[in-house]
Amino acid sequence: MNEIHYSTRRQKLLDTLEEGVVILSSSSPQTRSNDTEYSYRQNSDFYYMCGFEEPNSILILLKTPESTRSILFVEACSAEGALWNGACLGVEGARERFSMDEIHSTLEYSGLIKEILREHTALYIDFLDDSSSVKLAQQSVKELRETRGVKKSIRAIHDVTYLIRSMRLLKSNEEIERIKHAIAITASAHHQAMRECKSGMKEFELQAAMSYIFLSNGATSEAYGAIVAGGNNANTLHYIDNRDLLLDGDLVLIDAACEWELYASDITRTFPINGKFSDPQRDVYEKVLDVQLRVIDAIKPGVKRDWLQQYSEKLLCQALIDLGILKGEITPLLESKAHKKYAPHGIGHWMGLDVHDPCPYFDDEGESLALSAGMVTTIEPGIYIRADDESVEEKYRGIGIRIEDDILITDEGCENLSSMIVKTVEDIENLMMNKEGICVHLMKTY
Ligand SMILES: [Mn+2]
């Protein structure tokens, strides 16, 4: 992504405003414990508008009836900071790299924001932004209100995230390339987990095998905390302990994926620990896979998200009836939401800069959003039967299965961006038996 990308986005955002001041802050470094920090991750909305990855930075966009202006405030470099934390770009470095109208040191922000706010009537912020940049702006608004002779004053505060996240719904080709790259690395990692899996291993050993592939291919991070859930652990939807033994005869559900240059992937595969599905496992697995394939098949521009959800629930409910897990007619079962006991979560979510991209799911009229080309959604049906559920035949108890792929909506319909990751019973068993099969080798990207 180059500078034109970001300046086009800024212009597009400003085009939707009559006039006003937009303030966006970078993420703040987060303490993990005492004086150690989590690895830094830039605020996605901030990054989307300027591509700047350092902390302690602020982006201001201005619009008057006559003109627009973009101003970036960056941390000034110091020899002390460089010694401990490495060099930052600094004002001069940022001016060389980024095409903003103005770039200043963050130290100049408090003085400049007051001068800026006295020329405007509307302020656009992230309501959850509790950084000093917003607090200083609010303080300035108050001071200006108490100052005689100021011609304009801020009369409205708006949420800027809705505007940005509506833009984030439609991915550019460059964004899709980053998502594809994340998926390619994640594909290698899932295949490696299938190859290395043996009964008697610990869940975290599979996680480690995948992390090795993420890191050795240059992925900056996992896109989210990996779920490696053997046996009945798969029935805890957000299981992240990953410390149990993997047992012969059980399945393992792995929901894990990496982030590439701030863009996420999100993939789940479920496979037999010993390499061979038992008959009951295969029965449930093929039902989930069939639902997933049918839902993906239905994806095309114009289809509404809530229709997709209802369609998937209908298919899952029918699958549960076919398996004998639910008994009765589909219509009353759907109405009473009986299927939710075994298929409790949604069919998917937007994905992009965030693994759960916070883009709108409804339009301005409150209608469920219709899919259009350039959107990326996960499709991830699952069936979960707890080990202690005595209302279900014993052979199915303890089985938890989810299959998740990342889908790009195209003009013609859709493209499964993660279709290279094996998921039929035959392909999984072949890969686990031959350790080769359909094999995506480690890519050298460095
Ligand atoms: Mn997901």
C-alpha cells in the first residue's frame, strides 16, 4: 500500500463531512505485568487512515467549506529512547516517508489543537478513545467556550469510527493481497499441524508447530489467541488453555491463524488425532462440511447477511435432525431455536484489519447489509455435542466440529481465499497418512 491509498481514504472520509475536525489516536502500549509490555499493535482505524505504525501519534483531519488538511503528530526521537527502544522515525523521517499536509512533533499538539478547534463547529472522534489527545481537545473546547471573541465553537461531537468502518467494509486489491498472504502462511501452519499430530502430544505442541511457521514466514503475530482443542475441549467455544493431552480416537479442533502486515486470516480445521475419522466423527464432520459448502455456494452480491444466517441455521438444524440429534419437524425446531444448543454461534463475521472486523452489519435504515464485491467474511458452521449430554446418542458425545474459511465476495459470486487448506475427509486422511498429500511447503518470503 502506498501513500496514495491513504490520502485517497482521507479524502473520501472528508468528502462525507460538511465541515469539522477529525481526531484519531494511535494505540497506547499496553502493560502486561510490572514493566513489561504486550507487543505493540497499531489502532486499526488510525492505521487505515494513515499507515503510520508508531505509538504516541495523532492524526487530525480538517475540513472547512473551502479546503481540507491532514496533520500527523509523531513522537520526537530522542537519543535516550533510541538506546532503549530503538530508533523511531521522528518528525523529519516521517516527513520524508509520509505525504501529509503537515507533520509535527506530538509535543506541539496541545497548542495547535486549540488553534484548530476555534475555526470549526463539529468534532469527530472515537467515543472509546480515552487518550490525552481527545482529553486535550475537550479541554480546549471548554476553554474556547469561556473565551469571548471566539467566532466559532464546537457544537456537535460525532462518532468517526462508524464512517471509517463503513469504508473498511470494501477491501482494495492491496488489502486482499495482504489477507491472501496471511492465509497462505496459515495454510502451511494448518497442514503442518495435521502432519505432526499424534496421540500423546499436548495441545500446545500443535500450537507451537503452527507458531513456528507463522514466525519463520515473517508473520508479525497470531491474528488472535489460538484455539487447539482436543476432544471435548472443542465444545468450549473460546477454549485457549491448550494444555491438555491429545488422545487417540478424539478429534482436535484448531482455530488459529496469523496476521500479515496488520491484516488477519481466520481459519478453523477439525481432524482426527490418530489420522482416521471414526464413523460417528465422519458422519458429523461431513454434515458440517456440507453446510459450509452450501452456504459458501449461496454467497453472491445482493445476498443479505441475515438471510445467510437464517439459511445456515436451517441447514444446521436439518443436519442435526438427519444425525438423530434433534427429533421432530424442522419448522418448530427452528422456531424454538432447539438447534442453538448444538450450533450456538453465528455463521461468520467480517474480516480484515481486525479478525472480527468491526464494520457495520446493518445499513442506515437498520436493514441487514447486503453483500457486495470486495467484502470479506468468514463462513464457519459448527456442531458441538458435549461429552456429558445424555440426550444424545453416546457415539456422538464429546464431538465438537467447526470448519472455517475466509470468503471474498466478487462480482460473480465469491472466492474462497482459503480453499487450499484441506478439509474433505479423504484429503485430511491422505495428508495425515502420507504426511505429504496436498502439501503447501514453507514459503520463503524473506
Ligand atoms: Mn472466526
